[in-house]
Amino acid sequence: MIKNIIFDFGDIFINLDKQAPLLEMAKFGFTELTPELDTVFKEYEMGLLETDAFIDKLQAIFTNATKQQIKDAWNSIILDFPEERLNFIEKLKSDNQYRLFLLSNTNDLHIEKVKESMGMERFNRFKNCFEVFYLSQKMKMRKPNTDIYEFVLKENNLIAEETFFLDDTKENTDSASKLGIHCWNLQVGKEDVLETLSRI
């Protein structure tokens, strides 16, 4: 019996355009995700780099880009947060049938952009739906590494077999399922978080 639900954030609740940052960065020289860039992105998601250091590292690679251009390109991934999804999670919270958690690979720039785009009132309504609002950069961990799931389970005394996790990235759900967590790899554009209860 499922007692706990762990939700991803991006492309589950808030819509993303994952290609936008790459297209924007192409304007100042991005051609492919090199090992160096991949490391910088992951370190930033894990809070191992402060925002200023992250921007400086990117500016050292893309020398003809301003700091603002880099920030704007990075944040171009963030789109809208449909009201029906906010209503859905608020109703799920008020029904009080499940313990609800958020677990997101994100970073400080994206969270600031989300707050700006949603407005603080809506952002706080959303955040207040969850028992804990886990952000990778605060945890110094990121999905799909199993330590992040083990941490959430242990810290909240959750039993894996009683826990349901949904994420749009298959690598993340595959990793969580190895621990015994029930998973749904949501197909963006074909499925929606509104269907969660029918998947449990």
C-alpha cells in the first residue's frame, strides 16, 4: 500500500524547454555538451559551486558572452506552471491520504527564476503542499545517484515499498526502483501529473 509520494518538479509541475538553454548558448559558441561543461552543470546542481563561480566558469569558456547573457540563456529553460497542477497538488495535500515530498535536481538561478515567473504567492502555495521540499543544491546530492533516495527514505522513516516516485527522466526512476521504490517515468507531452492517483 502506497503511503508516500515523491514528486519531481521540472516537467512534472512546471513546464520546461530543455533545448532552450542549448539554443541560446549556441549564440555565443556552445556546440556540444563537453565533459568540462557537464561537470560544471552537475557541480552547480549539487551546490558545489556558488552562482557567481558558476557564471565565471561559463564565461571563461564562452568569452564573448556577458554574465547577463549567460544567466538569461541558463534560465530560458523555465516556462509556465499550469494552474490545474497547482490545484491538483493542493487538493492532494488537503485530502491528507499521502505524505508528500518534492525532490528536484535544480540550482539557485533556476529556483529564483521559478519564483519570479510563478510569483511568490503561488510559489509558496506550491511549496507548502510538501512535507519537505528537497532541492539538489541544498542537499549536495543529485538524482540519479542512489544516495539521494536513500537519504530521503531514511530522514523521513519511509519504507521504499510504500513509496511512489514520479519523474520525467528514466535514469532517475530506474535508479529509485532498484531500491524498491514504486516509480512512474512520466512521458512529457503524453502524460500529466494530474493522472498520478490512477498510476499508484
